[in-house]
Amino acid sequence: CVFALTGGGVFRTQNTVLTEANLDSGTFTVGSDYYVYLCDPGSDADEIYIISKNSTYPSGYNADTSRKIGGFHFGKCRKSLSVSDVYDGIVPASVWTLLWRPACSPEAMVYIGGGTWLDIYINSDDANGGLLSKYNATPITGTEGLNWYIAQERLRRVGKRMPSYGEWCKGAEGSPQGLDASNANGWTATSNTARQLTGYVANATSLLGLRDCAGNVWEWLDELCLDPNASSWNWYDVVPGYGQIYMPSDTALHALIAGGDWNDGAHCGARTVYCDNYPWDVSANVGVRGACDAV
């Protein structure tokens, strides 16, 4: 690719193999996002590539001497369906470029196909009214007031949406089923009493690199269903201040949640879904994972 610079001149990319030696400092660390820059070292030297954690420009350069051309997430990767076949590395499906990326900020997301990107981690509070896909963070749930409606609003603020059940299953594929007596496959042991930090269990990694799909906290999905046994159709004021819902009972409208929570044991897994939570429910064990369309 050739990049025209606003101050004059051009940058040109070349087919180059990059390694950890191209970092501007340190070594790769699990749970971190990295950015790839094309940089002008000065004089008549050819442009060089630098990898950096810095999202603006790498150490020793500025906006005039560098151009961000892509990035990736360094985290846990699953090599096969064997439960413990997990390693630290660049998450392949997280690699993005200026033309191959989600429409939102690309940090800690993976491409699942069909024009959709999913967050690697169950979302946490971004301290700015939105949500964030971040390693080693406390997943946001009803403990912080999250319900289906609030999750929709907070995702919108960062250019994301909830995934459908089908999209969630695509991303979760390969995540080991939870265990009753152990947290080896995910934060699922029936003796657990609370949520855990995101990405805590190494084996809780899908084939595409999503973490915690089985266990930790349930995840809201963008799909609804009705209680098939309810039959008292009427207007119900279940969302005061936001209008009313005409439905067959005051709890008939349900929103799907996926994955399982911290003490659901063997119920947790890559296709686990629960169909009994109403969207206005504020539950301490239900969080969300964002999705975004590709550019």
C-alpha cells in the first residue's frame, strides 16, 4: 500500500515478517492490544515497521513520522478441541488493518465470519458510560445496574451491539464444557460464590480466542421470546417511564442469555442458553459481550 502524507511525501508498505524484535519496548504480554506502525526513520532510509502498545504513535516517533496501519490482540489461543491445548500468542482472528476491521474501535475483538466481530472478553465498565472488552477486569452485571436495555444503550455508545445466539455460538465454539467440581475448564465450580475477573481461566478459550464463554457470568443476547404458557394478555407497566408492554403476563417477555455463570457447573458450555430472564431483570450474574459489523 502507498500512503500519501498530509505534509507531503508518501509511505509505502512492503511484504515484511515482523517479530517481537519490532516492539518499541518490552515483550508481548497476555491481554494486551498492539498496533503496527509504518515509520520514517529520517534521511533517505526506507520506512520501517514498529509494533507498539501506544495507540497514537510508537516511542521515538510522532504523528508526522508514523502511520498506524493495523494491529492485533496478544492473548490465549486455542490450537485444537483438546481441553488444555491453549497457548499464549497473537490471536489470529484479532488481526486487523485499515480496511479489514470492525466499524468500532478494534481493540480486543475477533472476526467470526459473516461480516461480524465479537469482543474477546465479557464487557466491563469503560468509566465513560460505555462498555469495554478488557483482560483481567471485573465483568459488569446487574450489580452495577445492568439489564438488557441498559446493556443495549451502553454498547451503542461505543459503536457496538449485542450478538445473536447464532453469532455467539460461532464465537464460543471450542470452549470446553464447564465442570461441577472444578474451575479447570472455566469459572464454573458449583462451590463458587461470585464472578471472577475476565480471562481468569486459561482453558476457557474458544477456537477463535474468545474467553469465558462457558461460566463466569451469563451474557445477554439480542433475541427475545414469549412464555408459551402465559395467556392473560394486557398492558403491563414493567418499564416505568418508558411506556408499557402488551403481553400475555407481566413476565412473559424473555431475553435469551448464554454461556452459564460462576456456579452452573456442567450446565455451562459453548451452546448453553437460558430462556427465562425478562429484559428488565437486573441480575448480579448476567453481563454482556459486544458485537460489531465489519467496515
